[in-house]
Amino acid sequence: MIQNISGTESEVRNLAVSEVVGTLILVGVVVVGMAIVATVLLSQPLPTKVPAFHAIITNQSKNIYIQHRGGDALRYAEFQILVDGMDRTSSFMNNGDDPWSVGETLYASVPSIPGSVTLVLNQSGGGSIILLSEDLEGVSKVPEPSDINWYNFGVTGRCDWEYRKSITIDATKVAGSLSGFPVLISLAGDPDLAASAKADGKSIIFTTSDGTTKLAHEIESFTKANGALVAWVKVPSLSSSEDTVLWMYYGNIGAADQQDVVNVWSANYNAVWHHNTDLLDSTSNNNDGTNSGSTNVAGRFANAQRYDGVDDYIDSGSAASVDDNFAAGGTFSAWINPFTIGENSEGRVGDKSNTNVNGGGGWAFSTYTNNVMSFRKGFGTTHGAWRTPAGSITLNAWNYVAVTYNQGAVANDPSIYINGVSQGITEFSTPAGAAQSDAARTMRLGNIAGGTTRTFNGIIDEIHLSKTIRSAPWIQTEYANQNDPSSFSSMGDAEEWWKC
């Protein structure tokens, strides 16, 4: 404001001084006032930040579960849990980590079925803020008891695996009661696995029907883009009268590799070659193959090996586990897709011979003239040879072939199966003398041991070599399972547990 000042020089000077003093006093009062206000404000506790938080409260009778589903972690000192208005916080604090983080479940048992549960945030200046409240209305809000057992929850108190699906094996496809049977689970695609499984599929697990007993399994292949899966699960027992139920869990993308490959293929397996993208032996015997010419192509399951009918083979060494495989009884099986019979009217699928060339020592399993399967076993200076009926295998199509044999048997009569059916085989060469060892030369797939004159022409997949004479029901069930996995077992819908 502009003032018009008039009067003597002394009066004007006095008036100016008075105004300056007054202004200084006013400024001082304002500064002091602001200081007082600041002191008061700073002496009060800062407002508590309300965390971003989401949880689900549910119960089974007197047991209460609170699942942290998203947002900030909470420390135990920051909140209280009220059950029907009573502070029950301490009852929940003995089963989870501090801080309480996403995915963890706090649970406690209370004296009576709860009517309401409230989670409150403690404010720094006193009082509380309700973060979550659930009216349970005294009713148990859980599924049937069969759905309560969830893998690893009893150990960690968390839903480490968020999802699962039931697998029901059709009892009518099982030829007899079998123990320790490796079941093939083959899915052309599964959108739920594509969306929620770990990229390499190795966190997928399988359990028995109880939902918690983990089974040994091997992931042969998994494609994240469409959820295609090829897995082998060792099932403790299969029944031909009652369906067998398994569970497949997935959704734990942070889990380590859950496979237990060597225990899928127990001590009775000498070697298992999937012929997928590598030539490794899945058993603990490590009879890994060395490739000489065969190429990786689409197979019966995932990939397989293509042999050119000229000189291709895979060499798997001469370890004790593959030497004398049939000495005390054994089984050799494979899936084959022969384009022709093979080189020199014979294509070896598997061959383990000795140096007694004239006697044809050791053993060999081959495609042969007239579209048959031939099994040979050396004796002294001769060899025994057995063949299936003419036309028993089909060219340019997949055939499941298996042979069982015990070289100590007096009758020396192997059994040869085509697509699960035992064949009426004919003995073409009668063995004489003692059975010869097959320990001298290396194990070959797709060709003759020690040479390249009996090359298989076509594709071979899934070779199993066992020191057990597999029963007819075992081989029949293998064929039913591997020929049509989608009818052998059925997959249920995805389940997300009520505590997750």
C-alpha cells in the first residue's frame, strides 16, 4: 500500500522508524508461530502407510487358513488377526516366515468353528486399520476331504505348486496286475501347461492318488509354446480291475529339476534309449550311444533315429550291464518303422555278438525277408534262429516289437511279440552245443556288431533292454499304453487348490 506522508522532517522520520520496527515484530511473530506449528507436527508419529495387500481367508471346521495372494509382504509386528473379535495372532505365528509373503499360508486351530476373521494393521500412532475381513458364518468352506491333500503343503505351509490335474489310467487297458511299471504320459498339447508350467517342464511332478506321495518320473520332452509333453512315470502298481489315479502338479516356475530318471528305470533295466534329441541311456548304467551316421527325425514319441539302410549305426559300448543280457533271461523291445527289410535282406534293430563269426555267437534281433522278425542266438559253432510268420510286420508303419529269451532254458524257445501279440514262431536253425557269450563285441543299434552289412532301413524309437523276462501282460500293457496314450489314460481339468 502506498501512503502519502506529510509533516515535519522529524515527524516523518519517527513514523518511518515505527513502521520498520512494527514490521520486524510482525515477522518475528510469524516465524515463532511457524516454529511452534512445526514442533507440534514433528512431535506426532507419521501416518502408517497402508500396504497393497490381497489375501483369502477360509476354514475347515476349526482350522483357519489365510493365504497371502498378492501385494506387499507384512511383518508379524505390523498386524493382528482377530477371530470373532478375539486376538488370535500368536496362534498363526508358528507356521510361516517373517515377513509373511505372497504364496505363504498362515493357519491355526481355534477352540470353536469361527464366525468371522479380521486382519487389522497396527497404526504407529495407535489404533488400527482393517485390511481384510471375512464372515465365515460358522460354515466350513472347503471342498471334499479328497481335495485337501496337496503336494508339499504339509511341509512348507505354502502352495508351491499352484495347479494339478488328475490322470486316470483305464483298468481295461491293463492286461494284468503289474508292479513298478513305467507309464507313458504323452500330450500333443495342453494350454494349461503352456500357460503355467516352467519353460523346460522339469518342475512338473506326479504323485499317487493320495496327492502327496511323489513318484519317480522322467521328462523326455516338453514344448512350452503349446504344452506338449512326453513323460515316463513309474507307477507302484497297476490294476486290471480298478482304475489307477495319479496327480500331475505344475505351476511352480521357481522349482529345481524334479525328475528322478534312474529310478523310473529300476535295476531290471540294463539300458533305455529314447532316441530323442540325444543317444543317452536313461538308466544308471550309462550305456550312452555314439552315433555313426543316423539322423534325428520325428519319431513315435517326440524324436527318433533314422537309419539309412547302408552303413548307419549307434554304438553303445560293451559294459557288463549289456554283456550276456540273456544269460539269466532278458527282454529287448523297440518301436520300428521299416521302409524296406534292410541291407542284405536283413536289418538289425539290436545286435550284441562275440568274435565267433562262424557260429554267429551272441544275439541279434532283426527285420528279415518276407516281413518277419528274426531272433538269433549263438551256440558253439552254430546259431539258433527263430522267425515270426510271413507278413507279421508292416513296412512304412510303426510296429512294436519285443523278444524275451532265457539262454539257460532247455527248450531254447524265445517269445517274439508284434504289437503286443505273441507270435507263433518257427525255429529255422536248431542250436547245438553250449550257448555262447555275447560279451566280446560292443552293443550296436541299427546294424550288426563289428560291421555294417546288416543296416536297418527306417526309423527306430524307444529301445528298452532288460535282464528280466517280461510277462505277456507286461508287454501287452506296454503296447496299449505306448500305442495310444490318450486312451490308456485320461487327463482331468485343472484344479487350483482352495488354500492357494
